[in-house]
Amino acid sequence: MSDPARGVAWSVLAAVREDDAYVNLLLPRLLSDQNLDSRDAAFATELTHGTIRWQGTYDAIIDHLAPRELDPPVRDVLRLGAHQLLAMRVPDHAAVSTSVALVRRVVGHKPAGFVNAILRRVSERDLATWIDLVTEGLSGDAALAVRYSHPAWVVAELRRSLLAVDASHELEELLAADNVAPKVTLVARPRLATVAELPGKPGLLSPWAVVLDAGDPGEIPAVREGRAAVQDEGSQLVAKALVDLPLEPPRGRWLDLCAGPGGKAALLGALAAERGAHLVANEVQPHRAELVRQSLRALPDVEVTCHDGREGPWEAGSFDRILIDAPCTGLGALRRRPEARWRRTPEDLESLVPLQQALLRRGIELLRPGGVIAYATCSPSPKETLDVIETVGRGVAVLERVDRWWPHRDGTDAMFVALLRKR
């Protein structure tokens, strides 16, 4: 490639569009394949993530300027060019000329003049001015959807999420926080690593968290050895909440019912080992169960199983503490997974709720009387959180506590955890 960094970014956008690729899995592989130095890799990473986060806003600008329907590969080039012009420190002439060269290479010569003309028009205004222009005549969630680059249904669902905690006035802060690239946070797994041995600054919320200023976490010895890992502080706090809830007598059989890919299971396993407990980490998909094994490789007393959590072979009442990190829409992790906001649909929300209810119902069945269960999601949606607890837990479990963390308040993913004790 004559411009490998921009080529990598375009390839990721194309793969997300055509193959439902995951940015966090594909981008590092392409960066490695192209052997980019740290500066070009950082440029490609920002260009990729930023463009996907803001593509709703950029599409509104492009559609305002484009006189005709666009082929998807051409639109991807225009999105990349718009991000360079409106959100990166790239000179206008460089953003335009490299985009023209890119479209010639990935599509052909025919759209080159069109791309040149559209991006020159984009460069005539800054982002704030463009947003004011393309939201004229819009109101409510439709305007917020364009202004903050979220699908309108996600805006509405996040509004309902904040309304549940009497904080609907914070909606724009939350939407804005979703568009800020998160810092890399590490977890020092207890008894395996210490916060002091990891580079960076201690986290603000979790006693095991370290926030990196820069650098590749894969180069850190403790991470390579499985003694530490990349993990959002909110995820760390979910495990802490479950372990901190008192249990009498403090027996030692714990279960992570939906353990893949293994981050929470590894922290929970380290905490279990600290307390003389045994953790069973279960995952339904074999390839994700293998990821769990890799995450737990530094822990001696953890059992990894591969079953449908709703039907596994365990005896009723056989566990003392259970974590259910339920499959969810991921609406709380949109800053970290930029493609998720465009991939998820309202239908996904409706289809996931029965699964979440079934997993919690099974978890309560597997819990011994007096045992504690943590039901967690990386979605703040009431349908996936409080409504599930109310539907399943009523009459069979006591709700001890609900904790939430938010990007705009806490600098974490939007995590939800409800702690219940079986009657």
C-alpha cells in the first residue's frame, strides 16, 4: 500500500460493513500484517475508531452534499476523509489528496473527482457548524442521534436507562462520553500481580486497577504471563461486589455461569483462591471456553466447563456464589466497541431478554439457600436489568443491592450489577 495506515482503516470499515467483523479483533491483526511503526499504528487506530464512532454524523454531512446514492466503498472513503478533516490534526489538502488516492486504489479512477469535490466542500466548515446545519429542522432524539452519532433507538433506550435513576438530564453527557476513546485499564489479579509492578496510574474505583498512559499492554510481562490483563474498572467492580457481600457460612464453591471471554472469571478465580474457594467457569461456546482457559492459565484451582448455562449438569443448590454476566446488547460499552451501536437493533434487545431471564432463573436454582448471586450486564437498559430482576427474582430471592457505573460519571463502561440472596 502506498498509504498503509489509511488502507488499514478502510479495510476495517469494509470488513465491519460486509462481514460483521469486530474492530478489536481485526484491527490489531491488520496493523501487524502491515508492520506499521507506532506512529502510523496510532494514526490508523484513531482514524478507524473515530470514523466508526462518528459515522452517523458524517453520513448526515455526506448525504447533505452528495447529489446521488453512494456505493458503500466510496462512502467509507468519504467517512474516513471527513474524520480527518473534522476531528484530526490532518491538513485539509493532505486529507483530500490521500482520500482521492485511496478511492482510486480500492474502487477505481471513476469516483476520484467526486470524492475530491465532496471532501473540499466538507472542509469549508468545522464539525460544530456542520452539526448545526444538518440538524436544522430536527428535534428530540432525532436531533441527538445526528449530533452525537447514535442510532435514534439507542438514544431513546439510554434516555430510559437514565430515567430509571432519575438522571435523564444527563443524557447528552452520556452520549458525548460514548464518543471519547477510553484509556486502557489493567487489572492486577490478586496474589498474582500487584498494582505497583504495572506501569501507569492506580485506578480511581477498583483496588486492582491501573490506567495506562501509553504503550502496548501486550508488552507488559505480567500481562503476557496472565497475572494481569486489560479490563475496564466497571468489570472489576462487578466481581468485587459479588465477593464483598457477606456469606454465612462462607463455603467455597463458586460459579461463573457465562464466563467467556474470561476477564471477570480470572479476577473472580483469583479472589476465590484468596479465600480458599473453588471456581467453576462455564462458557457455552467452545472457542470462547478456550479463551477462558487462556485467561485463567495462571490460576491453579479453576475448572473450565462448556455447557449451555440454562441446562448444565450441576446439582440444584450446589453453589455459594454465582456470577451471571449475561449476554446483552452492550449498550454500555459503545465507546470501547465503536461498531456495536450500528450493529445492534431493537430486535436484539427483545430477543436477548428471554435468555437473560432463563439464565438468572437457572442461577437461582443452582444457588444454595442464603447464597448470593450477581446478575450483571454491560447494558444499562431497564429491559435487560431491573425488569429481568423483577420478573425472575420476585418471591425467590432478596435484592440486596444494585450498583451502576457510567462513562460520563465514573469513566467506566456503563455497568449494571444486582446482588441477590436466595431465600
